[in-house]
Amino acid sequence: MGYITRRVLQKDTPIIIGYLVLGMACGMLGEKAGLSPFLMFVMSVLAFAGSSQFIGIAMMIQSASYISIALTILMVNLRYSLFTSTLAPLVSKQSGLYTTLFSYGTTDETFALNLSSFQDEKEHWTHKEALGLDFLSMLVWSIANAAGCYASSMIHLDLSLVSYILTAMFLGIWSNYLKDRTLIITGIAAGILAVVLSQFVPFKLHIVLASLIPSGIAAWFYLKHEKKAGKTRVTAKKNTETIPKEEAYGTMEEGGTGL
């Protein structure tokens, strides 16, 4: 069985459609940052991570320092370490080259699709198909970026339109977490803090600080709550195990008195 099969094409179609639209938008943004279609293609291959690529280009347009860009992208991409660690047991028997290429091609979308496909025993999802899914998604994303960059240089689109697409995309991503009160408060706090820090923090480092500080505080509260909840569960379990013994002892005493 090959890498890019009919099943891969069927599963990857929704991702391809999304990557074509967002890739074009990212390429348009890249053209405004002074990147050529070739550089956009190379960048998309070497930094195959859509959201961080958007952020990096946007910060380039704002003349942010390389340090702040690197730190921000690193922080945004930390989630991929969780994705690949989750997928690791499923590809543990593969070669080092395979696992390297497979982890390199993992994105939010391909992670979810490959994980569900591997876990569905009826599908018999192969490792070749999983890698083919990653490669095809990367190829489409890279071509879409180059095409968007070329189109922007020919049409001369207003940068505000591309900026609106970027803002809308991240608002769409954030909307997935609107069911959690803690994440809503964290997001709002990060936004407010970013605006405040932007007034006096140099080199666009306010983006990094506004992301780290609220997230760190939220993580601290979460761990504290989980620790407290864990102690409560342990106490409740002990009480549950103790009650039957006391009831049994009381029943024996009542029985003895009756005699």
C-alpha cells in the first residue's frame, strides 16, 4: 500500500480546503512583509505550523526583534510536543527517520486525524498512509502560501484585509475554548495585558509576556485546584471504606443485646 492512497485523499480533503484558504491568506501577509513566493514556499516547508507562521510574519511587519519572534513562535509551538508524545506509542516500532518525518509533519489537524484513524481498529490505518497525510498537507500548505504571495504582488491587496483575516482566524481558534470560564478569563487578561505592556515594553516582547504571565497564573490555579480536589477524593474514599465497617459493628452489637 502506498503513501497517498484514496483513503488519504478522502480524509485529507477537508484539511486541504482549509489549508488552501488560510495558506493564500498567509502568503498575502508574507508578501507585505517583503517575502517572495519562493521564500514563502521554503518558509512553509521549514516552519510547517500555520498559526506560528502567521504570528511570525505579522511580527516581522511590525519590525519586532528576532528574539521576540523566536520566543513567541517557540511558545506557540510547544503544544506539538504534547501531540507527538501522544502519537509516539503508535509509531514506536518505526525507524528513526520515519518518526522524525512523521513528527515534523504533525499539525493540529493531522494530529487529530491520524490519532482517530490509528485508534479505529476497523480502518487498519497504515503508517505509510499517516506519513502520506502529513506530506500531502504540507505540500498543499506550502503551494498555497507561494500562490497567495504571488497573487498579492499582482493584485496589490490592502494589508488591512489580510490583517482582518488573521484576526478572524485567531478569534475562531479562541472560540473553541469559550465553554471554559478559566480559559475565557485567561484570554481576556492576556489581551488586556498585551495592550498595556505594548506602551512601554520594547522589541515587541509584550506579546511573549502577555502570553506567559496569564497562562502561568492559570496553570498554577489549575494545579492547585487539582491537588485540592485530589485530597478531597482520597478523603471521601477513606470515609466510604470506613462506614460499612462501623455499620457492621453496630449491627453486631445490636444483635448481641437482643440475645
